[in-house]
Amino acid sequence: MSRLYRYVGAEDIRLSVAASPVGIPIFSVNDLHNWINQTMQKPNNWGLIPATFVIDNEGYLRVADRHSEHIACAGGESVLSAGEIFFTCNQHGFEVAEITNQSTGYCPESESWFQVEKALEKIPILHPGNFTTEFIFRRCPVCRQLNIVKDELFLCAVCNANLPKIWNCDC
Ligand SMILES: [Zn+2]
């Protein structure tokens, strides 16, 4: 099942990033190389280059500086997945070392991995085979707060109401 995720985050964030640059589409490893050089991305303490990513509605990976909002990276459009990505460079060239579905703007399900995989294999770039950290997002049916479910505890952090077992963030 392929879900197109529309932005479900805060309206003030959506408005504040309206003029931010859109994420760069990565069609090849060369594009990734150019983006890293031109935007002077620096490895973190673990030697990994972090970035914000979305899979756009045409199925391509788009990346932006790691502190960018996903809605800006996506140019305000709906996405097939979103999260944080960490690149490494070794003797095989660039690889994806770590990748998550952490995006409180789009709240993508972990099942959106297959769209990420398709996008990465189009480039192609080696990847870990799944999200290395998975996040579960739910909207509280009572107070509408967007929650990240922790330790399988399906309870709203604000009002303690039960959170549904199925994804509901766009309702
Ligand atoms: Zn609540």
C-alpha cells in the first residue's frame, strides 16, 4: 500500500518556511557528491553526514540541510516518506549508514520504507535495508496532539487518552 503523506504539522511552521529552499533531488551519486560539496556538509562526531530527506511524490530522494523542516524540503508538497538520513563515504563510495522516518511534519509510517528503498535503488546507493530507527506517530483522538509512541505505550502524552492502533495522523 502506498500512502501519499500530506503535511500534518504545525501551521506556523508551514508558513515560516514558505520561502525556504526546496530539497535538492538526488538522481545519481554524483548529485549527492555535488550537494555535499556545494553546501559544505560536514561529518558529525561519528563521521556521518546527516541530512533531512523526503521521498517526493514522483518517488525521488530530496535532501536538505539537517535542520531544515521536511515541509520546506518537500516544497510544501505531499511526500511518499520523510525522515533523517546519514551518509557515509568509504572505499565503496557513498552509502546510507543510518536512516529514520522521524518527521513530525509528515508522520510517515515505517511501512513507507519500500518507497525509500525504491528511491535509493534508483540512484543507486547502498543502504541498510530498512529504517535503522523506526518512529510510530499517532494523533490523539481527544486533544488532537501528534504523539510519538514510545515503548509500545499508546497513550497521549498530553491528555493520557488511548491512541489508536492504526495510523491516523492526517485526520
Ligand atoms: Zn490527547
